[in-house]
Amino acid sequence: MEIIRNPQELQNLSLLLRSEGKTIALVPTMGFFHEGHLQLMSEARKQADVLIVSLFVNPTQFGENEDLDNYPNDIERDSKLAEERGVDILFIPSKGSMYYPTHSTWVEVPELAKNLCGQSRPVHFRGVATIVTKLFMTALPHIAVFGEKDWQQLALIKRMVRDLNIPVNIQGHPIVREESGLALSSRNVYLTEEEKKVAPMLQQGLQEMKKAVAKGEADSAKLKKSLTDFYAANIPGSQVDYIEIVHPENISILEKIEGPALCAVAVQVGKARLIDNLQINV
Ligand code: PAF
């Protein structure tokens, strides 16, 4: 596995690989790998000649009081894990090489950024869309794989490549969970042992909602109220950021579940802001 830090060097190499007829897959990450990241790599590995993984904690997608400064990292461990999963190139750019001090170009998809995480993290998706575009322009991949835990991010990136005619095939990969049902996340390291015991209730509550929908309940307000009560009873001290039922593709709020739907939640459990989601199609 080769480690590349210079964006220009990666772009030149990708241009060369493409000219040789090689296909390239990219898995964009912010590092501190867990099995969720590793499964994205394994999936991408199957689909291209060359697998590039980017590791960059993108400052522009963090708000002022968010965890940018404390975001977990362990590049040595990540490099070892990436190599074991068959990664060919690990791209670890510096902040300065990705953003000029006078950086002033942004990519925005307001329609898909206005609900869910976009409400409480107003600059987040502008940062994500911009860095993902820059990574696409640098690594020049044919395909890119993203996790479905960040469902809104995935939907927004799909819309972005469609709208901007970016020739990258975007693929989603199902959420990887611990046996307890807790979705894997780099931020799970913030959880205490006690919090880790109750955090799986996040998904269990969503499963309860799905059962209620299967029994005929279609009113989003009632379903959201039941889930709020479930979290209050089962995750002591937690604070709900949002519980929302949306259309899975355009992330618009659904008052009633009549077709494809996704319930997405963000809940603060101690120091960790956890997100999860479940498709609850009728
Ligand atoms: O999902 C992530 O880890 C990040 O949002 C991404 C896509 C790597 C962009 O920084």
C-alpha cells in the first residue's frame, strides 16, 4: 500500500491509471477505522482495479462547538487496517493542501440539507459536499462507496453527482452494527460503559416504530411521539436532537407514511451524538 499526502501527486497518478484503462474505487473517510469503514473498503475492493481510501478530518463540515479538535485519530493503526483490507493507496492530505487560506468555492445542495442533521449542523453538508467534490476531482474514481448510517449524506451526494454530471457511480453500503444493534461509529469511543449498554436502544426504538407501522399506524406525529417516549424511558439522560420521518431520496418530511419512508434519529448520549435510521416502507 502506498501512502500519498500530496493531492497533485494523487491526481497525476489517477490520470495515469485511467489512461492505462484501470478502474478506480474511492472510499472517503475521516479515519479511526472500525468494521463499518473496513466493509466499505472490502466492497469497493471487489469492484475496481485500484482502491483508494482517503483519510481526512474535514474541518469545514464541523460547526464551531463540535468535536473537530477531539475527533479520534490513530493513523498508524488505520494504515495497518487499510493495508489488510487490500487498499492500494491511502490518501492522507494535510488541511493546508486541501484548502488554500483563501478558499472560497463551495458546493451546496440546500434542498437535501435543510432537514435532519442540516437543522442542527447548518454548515455540515456544505462542508461535506465541497470536500467530496474535491476528493472526486483529486482521486478521479469511477465508483465511490459510502455508508448508509449517514443516509442524508448519501442521498445528498447522489443528488450532487446527478445535478453536476459528476461521472462517479455512488454506492451505499448497509449499516454495520455491533451484536447489540448499536451502529458502528468512530464517535462510539465517547460512550462510557454504562452508556454503551443503553445506546442499542436507539435501534430498538426504531424497530418498535416499524412494528407499529406494520400494524397500520401511519401518522408520523404519533409514531414520533411514541419513539420520543421510548428513548426517554430506555436511554436515561439522553437528549433527542431529532426524530424524523422522511422520504428516503429527497429527505422531505412525511406527515403520513404511505410509501417509501425512512425514520432517522439523532440522539445525544453523554458526549456522543449518535445517529441511526431505518427504512419503514409501507
Ligand atoms: O462520512 C464521512 O466520514 C465524511 O462525511 C466524509 C464523507 C469522508 C467527508 O468528509
